[in-house]
Amino acid sequence: MRLGKWLIFLVLLGGLSACSQADKPATSAEEPKVLTAKLSAPKQAAKNERAVIKASVLYGDEPVTDADEVEFEVWKSGSKEKSELQKAKHDGKGIYSMEKAFPEDGVYKIQVHVTAKKQHTMPVTEMKVGSPKNDPETDDKEEAHHH
């Protein structure tokens, strides 16, 4: 009978020591980082004036110089189905840009699509061209997404 009590005691002791080891947090060599893109465009431009639009792309605090894809999408507010895509030019140090002249007065939406480090981000900004008559209502589908 004494042997049975010692056997139970040893099994319980072994179980408790196994639990305490499993409760230790796993350590990783590197914290996960987030891909971000900050868009900058003029708030206002004249009709047919070439505007420079830039995106500063970061992975955590590091500039992304080797993005898989960076494209700018431009459309007149309320007409997303007529959007135009343009590949970005890499200017160095994580800055990607494009130049575009806008042929009509209006409010334009500009969205950058960035794929890098197995992540995707697509912030949106807007720009007024010429003298827009009125600001059309924003379509819900025109908002920024982050994947």
C-alpha cells in the first residue's frame, strides 16, 4: 500500500513540474512588424498641372526599398469604376512616386496599393483639381483597407 502512495505522489509531482514548464512564454527573436504607407499629395492642383504624389513605405521603422509591388490608383470621386492604375517609381529610401496631370476639375481619390514583406496596405487620400462644382458623396467602397 505504501508503494502505491509513493507512486501516486511521484506521478502528481511529475505532472506539476510539466505544467510549470508549459506556462513559460515562448520567446521570439523578432517582434512582428507592420507594413505602413503614408501618402502625400497636393491638397489642390490646377487642371492639367502635373502633380507629384508620393508614398513613404515602412516596415516597422525601416524604409522598404524592395517592395513586391507599389501602384497608385486614381479616380474622380464617385467614379471608382473608372479608376486608373499606374506603377510607382522608386525614388530610394522607401519613397515611391508618380506624376499625373488631371484633365478635369473635381475631387480625386488617390490610393496606393503596397505589397511587401507578405503584407498589403492601401491607404487613400484626396486632392481637389481646379474648381470642383460640389463634392459628391463618398462611396463606402473607397475607404482604405489593410491586410
